[in-house]
Amino acid sequence: MTRQPLSHTVVDIVDRPFRAIWTPEDGAIRAAGFATDADPEGSSLMDRLVRLDASLSARGLAASPSDDGPIPDALRAYARGDLASIDALPVAQPETSFRGAVWRALRGVPAGRAVTYTELASLAGRPAAVRAAASGCANNLVALVVPCHRIVRTDGGLGGYLFGVDIKERLLRHEGAIL
């Protein structure tokens, strides 16, 4: 059985194009992220999907983005300030046992709050695994919906973010976690 191409949409969030890619048969977001100055088309997102799930990425993208449906609607609502609109969106990405625990813990951090990498490791059930928790953030393929931008350093610094610290700061301001 031949599978349909992956659905996708682009929505401006914090004044940056944000792309989400999902499987149309189950509506689960498989990859999501921001375009950056270095990657204005967001093509690195598909490159990351190829590395992490080659068979899924082999389906390619639908010829045109989808502007209607639960995912585009929720992302536009988030951009307008309905921060909880993305909380129930289904996601799926290749995971190890601990990375899955980290990603589930991330989804439990509400908008408007930031936690440290140390707190994230505890929330994921392994308080001593701070570096592994940080690695889970770095390897998260579903940015924003699995909100790795809500994790900060213990010294109060923002830490890194795949799409740039500027975007991380904009997201945290949008959500009210920093003023």
C-alpha cells in the first residue's frame, strides 16, 4: 500500500515562519520548527526527519501546504495568544525510553513557565541525568509543540535553541515566562 505524502503547513509565530509536518492518516505531527536566517525555507527540518526516520521522510511532502484543519488552526490560535491551543495536538517521533520520558515531561511544562535542565531531568524520572535531558531537548524533532524552548539554565541564562536564542526568547516572552 502506498502512503500519502506528508501534510504540512507554515504559520507565522513570533514573526517567524513555523513549519509543521504531519502524517495525514493519523494527524500526528512528526516534525516542526522555525525558518531561520541561515535556513529561510526551513529545509533543515526535512533533513532532520530524513536522519531520524528515513522511511517516513521518503513519502515526501504534499505539493502544497494545508491551511485548514486542526493543526494549522491550533498553530494560528497559539500565534494569536491562545497558548493552550497546541497542548492536545498529537505528536510522534522516534524515541528511546528516556527521550520519550523527557518529551512527555516537556509537554507537561505549561506555557508561561520555564524550568531548568535539572528540573526537567527530575520531571523525566532521572534526576541525575541532566545531560541526557538536555540531549533530549537538542534532539526533539517537534519543536514548539514539544516545548523545549521552556527549558533554561540553572544560572538563569536561556541556554541554546536549535532555531536561535532570539526565537527562544521571543517564544518565552510570547508565553509570559519572561518580561
